[in-house]
Amino acid sequence: MSTENSGNVNKLTNRDLWKVFLHQLTIRSANNYERQQNAGFTESMMPVIEKYYDDPEEKKEAYERHMEYFLTNDITSAIPVGVSAAMEERYATEGDIDPDSINAVKTALMGPLAGLGDSLLNGTARPILAGIAISLITAGLGWVGPIFFIIGMSIVSLGVRYLGVFQGYRQGVKFVEKIQSSGLISRISELAAIAAYVIVGGFIPALVVISIPIVYQSGDTVLSIQETLDGLMPGILGMLYTGLMYLLISKKKVSAVKLILMTMIVGIAGTYCGILG
């Protein structure tokens, strides 16, 4: 270990952490099928490695250390980036931890954070924001919808990444252990799923519109099937069709592409025959 590494080196500053944060935004930029996000993770650690290692060999070892296989949700990957920055700093300044433990911690965090990011961000936040954006478009605010979605997802993404890098660094491994042991992750996931179901369900009447224009007439009496169904429950056909799609996807494992084609065929044929309006 070099003299610099064994001496009293300054801690990472907010400026350094902002550099790490900005580098972390590109973690997917060099994705590969052999080691996935390893190159992007290594790039995220560049400000830390360049700060603490002057010796070419030690710098090379540090870069190679972070080129191991790494794969998790790209947004929540900011947490192991922050934790690794703290551990890399500790190893460089104190030398009292095993450098192999840095990769061990990264590997341990990959699975839980992948599940957390995919369920809360990709599976909950993104569909909710997309649903709101689509409803804005269908309401006639065409340009507002895409802008709302872009700004909303940017706030979510940048907010999580910021907390991941800065709190991951300041709290270290304790940050992840704390939210896991408290049951906060499972509780948030449960509440977010409920909110997603309610919000997305509320979009069904506006986004899935099915009508039956068939009318029966007997003398002066006119019976409209659509008005009768609306009297039972407005939007009932759209709700039933959405439920059918959900069952086919979740229970029968029918692909979304097949369901889209089926919907197009049924819609065109039904309209041509006068059954659907």
C-alpha cells in the first residue's frame, strides 16, 4: 500500500459525491452480456479511485476490483455505488478492511435492490405516471402528458439515485440493513401495489371503451343494450375485458403481442358486423 493510502487522506467531499452521482447516471451506457453493468459501475467509482490512488498498480487493482459481474436495477444501483465509495475510502485511508469485501457487499446487495427497484419503480411508479400521462392525452392535453411523464420519472429516478449515492456513502452498509430489518421495504412495496391497483383501475373506464350499438325495438318500446349495461355499471364492458386480459396474461401466460392482435381482430370484426361500436 502506498504512503498516501496509509496516511491521513481527506474524506470524500460533497463535490466528490456529486461527481459519483453524475457518473452513476451512465451505469447502463456500457452494458454487456458477459458482466452486465460492471463497466458502468466502474465508471461510477472513477472519482473515488482517482482521488485516493496515485500509484499506477494500486489504481489498476482498484479498477479491476470493480470490473466483476454486477447487475441490479439501474436506479437503485446508486445504493451499492454509495456503499462501495465508503468502503473504498475506508480501505484507502485506513487499510483495515479486506478489499475483497467490497465486491462481497456489492454482490449481496444486487438481488434485494433489483427486486426493490423493479417492483417499486418499474412496476409501480412508472405505470402510475404513464397512466396519468395517457389520461391527460385522452383529455385533449396532448403535449402535457409526455412532459408530465418525463418530468415525473426524472424526479423519481434522480431522487432515488441522489439518496442512494449520498446516504449509501454516509450510512454505509447500515443504510441497507436498517431499511431491511425495519420491514420498510416490504411495507412500502405493499402500499405501493395497492395504490397502483386503485389508480390504474380508475383509468379503465376512460382508456378501455367498449360499446354495443345493438338496439331492439318492439312497437314504441326501444331497448338499447348499451344503456341497459350502463345502468348496471358504467364501463362494465371495459372492466370485464381488462379482467379477461389480466387472466390470460397471469394465468394462461398468453403473450401481450397475441392479446393485442386478438383485440385488433375482435374490434375490426365486431365493428364490421355492427356488434361493437
